Amino acid sequence: MVNTKKWLWGSLSIPFLFIVWIAIASRYPDLIFPGPLVVLNEFSVQLSSADFYGHVWISLYRLGIGFSIAAVSAFLVGTLAGLSHPFRLFLNPIVSFFQATPPMAWAPLFILLLDLGNAPMIAVIVMAAFFPILVNVMQGMELIKQSHIRAALSFGANRFQLARYVYLPEVMPAAFTGIITGFGIAWRSLVAAEMIGGDAGLGWLISTSGQMANSSLVMVGIITIGLMALFFEMVLLQPLKKRFISWAPRS
């Protein structure tokens, strides 16, 4: 019954958005703010275009490479910081500085250093995702109960078993919270970086379409970005988070 109510309330957001969209579009010509039918027609055109799929693929490729680098490195560094108090103290000022710096602030510098192409876009993604994941992993390591560690050691657990059966189950829920947060920041940062200095990708497609006054294609790009983010979070990341949360000891 509870799940049915959640689904019902969640499903109401879709017609609500369409009503707001139609109401706003009715006040402007299609050239400025196209309505759903115009955008749907543009979607059908783009879905038969190889160029559109190319831009989607390039953005996904950049996201996959950059986010993987950020997630793996942040998990390793965060785990080490959780195990070493001096290293954690060393990291705290660095983390505070970079957490306060918007990832997009680095985009012009990365473009100057790495030129156009995939490299600066991937660097922006790494910068955007690394620190949210790192902070959550560090916090997860700090919350591991010493009683669990002592209990495992009393049963003769070695370092590998301690990591597998104590550290990993207890830190993964916090790590996945960071992964979900970092993913959202990385996805937005990638699109923004592609808009200001990209040579391809969904952000570049939106930017160039806006410059050519093709507002319907701009809307297609925006909706594609939103749908892809929703798919990644609801279909992939949230189910994985729930699975890993079930690993954690209850006491």
C-alpha cells in the first residue's frame, strides 16, 4: 500500500510538468519556447539522426571514464584517510579548499592545459566527483564501530577478512551516498564544460543549437540530459545503494 502511494504521488509530477510546460509555451512563439508537440516532433527527427547518437555517446564516454577514475581513487584515498589519522588531518584543508571551489571554475584552465577534446572534459568530471565521494568515504570510515573491529579480531580475522567483513560492509552505504551526489555534480559539470569549451557532446549540442536559435533542439538536449540522469540514478545507482546498505551490520 505504501509503495502504491509513493508511485502515485511520484507519477503526478509528470502531468504537472506538462501542464506547466504547456502554460508557459502558450505565451511564446515556438521559436522562443516550443511546446511539447513541437519538441516531440524534433525528438523523432533526432532519434533517426546518427549525429545525435554521436553526441550522446561522447558525453557518456567522457562521463564513464571520468567518473570511474574519480570513484575508484576517492574510495582508495578515503579508506586510507580513515585508517590513518595523520593522513586525514593532512587531507582536511585540501578537501575544504577544493570542496569550496566550483568544478566549472577549473574548466578554462583544463582547456588551456589539455586543449579541446575529451581530456579537459574528463578532468572536469574527476574534479567534480572526486571530493563528494571522498568526503562520504572518510565519514563512513569514521563511523565504523570499534566494537565490530575488536569482535572480528577476537575471532582471529586477518587484515583481508577485516577489510572484507567489517570495513567494506560498513563504509559502502556512505560511499554510495557520495557516489550518487558526485554523479549528479559530475553530470551537470560535464554538460556545462561541453557548453563553454567542448567540441562535441550534449552540452555542445545545446550551446550550438541555442546560437542558431533552434530552441526545439535545445529542449531535446535538456530533456535527454534529464532522462539520462534519472535513468542512471533510479535504475542503477539507487538499487545498488539499497543492496549495499543491506550489507551493513544492524548493531
